[in-house]
Amino acid sequence: LTHLQDQTLTFVPKIIAVALVLLLLMPLLLGWATDYARNSIQESSQVFEGGEQQ
């Protein structure tokens, strides 16, 4: 039982660190995803309308 608790004590700070990094990077990641989706929709609409791709 003590061995399991020792593993948990080293695991919890890692989880907290990963959660903190994800929280800090979330605006950047959401911005990239939004830009990608916006560009994909614009380019696909140009293809379906017969327009030229840039």
C-alpha cells in the first residue's frame, strides 16, 4: 500500500504540470484550429464554385 502511495505522489505533479501547460497553450491551439478550419472552408468553397486556388 505504501509503494502505491509513493507512485501516486510522483504522478500527481506530472498531471498538474501537463494540465497547466495545456491550459496555457489552449488559446494558441484554438487559434490555430480556428484559422485552419476557416481557411479550409474558404478554399473548399472556391473549389466547388470553380474559382482558382491561391
